[in-house]
Amino acid sequence: MPKNKEKKFGLRIFAVPAALLLIFCAWQILVRFEGQAPEIHMEDIPPALGTEWSLSFRADDPKSGIQKIWVGLLQNGKEMVLLEREMPRKDIFSGGEIKQAPIEIPVKPKEIGLAEGEAVLRISVRDYSWRGWWHGNVSYIEKTVSVDTRPPQIEVLSNAHNVATGGSGLIVYRLSEQCHRSGVTVGDNFFPGMPGNFQDPLVFICFFALGHD
């Protein structure tokens, strides 16, 4: 075979794997440098956090996989970390093993030193993308929550509560704060209180019945 043909043939043999390697590298760059941030799906947070509460949410990242989940509460300049979890990685080319992570964190405000009043809930989720100098894409949310561990106080305003068996009665009462639900329980029966025609929005009226049993 002439030397020129041998040289061209050798170049072709070298060019094919080089081209394949270049395509693979370009594909890896496009995939590993993806810019889609993780998604955080959170359930509704109650208006006030009582003596015990459960924070539930789900982190999703179908492309690069989840690298780290961090959750904290900030109050009066003090940060209380509720969760800091690193997720495993398959390898440098494949990203993270975990694409979806359901999270549930029990929170007891008194045990972690939360005081009454407002606090800021912070959630951060990072993926295994090569974006940001290999730090990944980040999703971050903040929500203001209220810490209220003191039970409401009840003041009975009415003074005539004589009820016969099988009869009904009425009670007027005032709450120390707005509550999700209030009323009177008789045995297994609950009778909800209703706001009456009062100037004070914390005053309620409740009609209840006393059964024969």
C-alpha cells in the first residue's frame, strides 16, 4: 500500500474514536451542565405551630439527582437546623442516585428553643448539576410561620346553665385568641360555637343539647 494511502487510513482510524470521544464529551457537557433547579412540593403549613408539628414536603430532580437538602428555622437572629442531609452520587458522569425525596420532620418548638412569635422557615435543595462551578442548581424557599404553644383561655360570660336531661342549653363565652374551632362537648357530641352579634370578635355563642343517656 502506498505511503499516502497508509497515512490517510491511519488518520481515519484515529479520527473515528476521536470523533466519538468528542461527541460523548459534548453530550456530557450538555447533560451535566443542565440548568433546571430542583422542585420543592410542600403541603400547606398551619397558620400557627403548636407544641408539636410535622413538616412535610417532597424534593424532585429527575435530571441530575438531588445532592443536598437543608431545612432550618430562623428566629431572633438564631438559626436552628432541622435537617441537613447529603444524598449519594452514582459517579461523576451519572449524577445523583436519588431523584425524588419525600421528607417529614417532626418539630417540637419548645425542645429546639423556639420562642412564641414569628419565625422564618428556610428550605434549600441542591442538585448534582455541574452548574455554578460544580456546586449545582439550587432551589430555595422561605416562609414566615407563627409559633404559638400556649393554649387559649376561655371565659364563660353567661351565668344561667341549668339544663334538664333531654333538653338544650346556651352558653356565651370569650376566647383569649382566635381559634380554628371552639364549642361545647357533651359526651361524644361536639356543638360548635358561632360568632354572635357582638362587638368583640372573640365572643361566641353555642347551643347544645343534653341527651337522655
